[in-house]
Amino acid sequence: MQKEAQIKDNWKIKLINELKLRGYSKKTHKAYVYHVRQFLKSGLDIEEFLLRLVNQGKSRQTVRLAGFAIKFYLKTQGKKECTDIPNVKRAKKIPSVLAKKDIEMMIISTKNINHRLIIQMLYGCGFRVSELIRLKWNDIDFTRNMIHIKNAKGAKDRIVMLSPKIKKVLKKLEHEKEGLVFKTNRCKKYTSRTIQKIIKNSAKKAGVNRRISPHMLRHSFATHLLERGTDIRYIQELLGHSRVETTMIYTKVSNKNLSRIKSPLDD
């Protein structure tokens, strides 16, 4: 009875209000509410709950997120004893990057002008999908050739370049030049899932036999800039990373220096 009463109280409203005050995204609200609800239903303490997730084979990312959500919830309840619970280490995966020729083929193979522009902007500007979906016409400065990305991850703004190729396509679009840049045929906002389908279909048409995600175009943007000799600090700013250490991950996939190393097989 006590557990049921706890679940039915106002924890959700209190949690969401605290997340709003701290500027967390709606996506984070949804994830935190889900994990806290599962935790409360389980009747376990935080360590037991997280260990159960590990034993169930959940990914490190899922277990980390659940841990952060529960700790955040407990703090809203005035409980501090959870602070000594260790966080599951983040898996240090190397970003998946596409070859420039594959991206070019995806663009050429995509006949729908909006879909083609989506690929060009994800790759040519380093957009996150959520940022592209929210992009508005008044965020684009055609005179200075810049795009103002507003309220991005971490509630940060940033400026990225407006490629001449992208500018040319944008100028051709027969829109009212108001509101969102990308709208469906029903004048609705695109969804992340729709963008994912567009990228997947474009890769298939281009004969790119890999599992492709929109974020791979952002990874490719950063890696190809690095290979061209762009300073890592500039890339950090273009990506909107708070710490340069986050951007440094692209040095692991760049072939800028690796291509200069001779294999002992070729001696």
C-alpha cells in the first residue's frame, strides 16, 4: 500500500518542474519520468535496481541514464544518500563516419529537393536532427552567410556557416520564407523518425551498404573538417561542444595523420 501511495503522489509534477527550472529538454523529461516510474514500481533500492538493469543486458547508456534520473528524483525528494552510488562508465565508442563520395552519392540520388537539402545541411553545417527540425527562416542570415542555431543542446546558441551550395537551394524553395524551413506536405513539423527514414532511403538509393543514421552526417562534418586542417577549437564551436575533449574524439577517426604512417607490411 505504501509503494502504491508513493507512485500516486505528485512526484512526476515535482520532477518535471525541477527539470524545467534547470533547462532540461522535453526528451529528457520523458526519459527521466519513465526510469523513475520503473524504479518506484520495482520496490528496489537504487543499487539493486541498476544492477537488475545490468543483469537484464541493458546498454551502458540506458543504465547511466536511469541512474541519473533516479538520483535526480531522490534529490527532489530531499534524499542525499544516493550521491555515493557510482555511475556506470560510458562506453567509449568511436564515431561512425561516411566517406565524402558516399555522401555525395546520397545527395545526387535524392530527387526530392527538401530531402536533398536535409542531407546537405546535416553534413554541410553539422546540425543535430532536433536543431534542423526547429530551424526557422529568420535564423538564416543570407547576407552574412551564417545560420544562427538557437536553444540547442544545453540551452546554447551557436553560429555555423551557410554553404554557397545550400544557400542556392534555399533561395529556390517556394516557401513563404516564414516559420519553419522544413515542413511536411501537410505543413507540419518534421519528426526525428521521418528524418531517419529519409537518410536511410537516400543511402539505399545511393548504394551505401551500411547502417546509416542522421548523426553520422554530423560526425562526418567534424571529421572531414579536421582532415582538411581546420583547428579543433573552431570545430568545437561549430559543433556546440562545451569541452574540447568531447571534440577530440574525432582525432581517433580522422585519417589526416594515419594516412602518413606506413604499415610494416609495406617495408
